Amino acid sequence: MEMSASDVPAVLFLCVHNAGRSQMGAGWLRHLAGDRVSVYSGGSNPASETNPAAVEAMAEVGIDISSYEPQLWTDDIVRQCDVIISMGCGDVCPVYPATRHEDWELTDPAGQGLDLVRTVRDEIRDRVSTLIESLDLPPTD
């Protein structure tokens, strides 16, 4: 994806409840890319709170997602995004023409033990690192 130095790509992470995978994805991207990317997350049926195991697993690697609140994705946000990453939401996640879309098949951490959530966290980190490389972002200062 070619961008000028002044362009800041926008990435949206989507899952059903916006409580686990998409929150971890947003947390990793904010942590690893900083202000070089605009980061959004949302769900088709948002939960009432972020998955406590996801919060704990991310805290173990120094990323605080405890203030992230599940929210409904909106067409306005989707239309602003250059990349949409769906995570297990199937047909309810939007696909718009001229928007890059990736579907990351990841285990749902809802109701899972911390060991499994750590595995999902680490897989998301690896995928986010690959995503960052593909965005051709300017180097950090």
C-alpha cells in the first residue's frame, strides 16, 4: 500500500462482541505502530465489557486495554478505513469496494482459560507485525 509521508492509514478490527480478539488487535497495533496508524475496533453485537482474560493477557506484555470498551461498528467508521480486519464475524462484517479486507481466523478467547488467550494474543501480535510491514509506514523517530 503506497502512501505519502503525510498519510496516516486507518485500520478497523472487527469481531462479533468487540471484547477479545479485536481489542487485542487494536491494542497491539497502537503499541507497535503508535501514531503512524489510526486504529479503530468494533463489533456487530458488542459485549458489555472487554474480556477480562484478554485484558490480563495484554497486561502481561505491557499493553493496557482495560479502558477499551466494546462498541458497535458504524458505516461511517468503516468508510474511513483503509484496512478492515475481521476476526470471526462471518457475514456480518462489512466488505466495501476499494477497501483492503483481511479475515483472520483466530480462536475466540471468550470463556477460555488464560493459557489459550495468551496463544491468541501472540498470534494476533504476529499478524499485526505483518500488517504493519505491509502498510509501508514511515519509520519511527
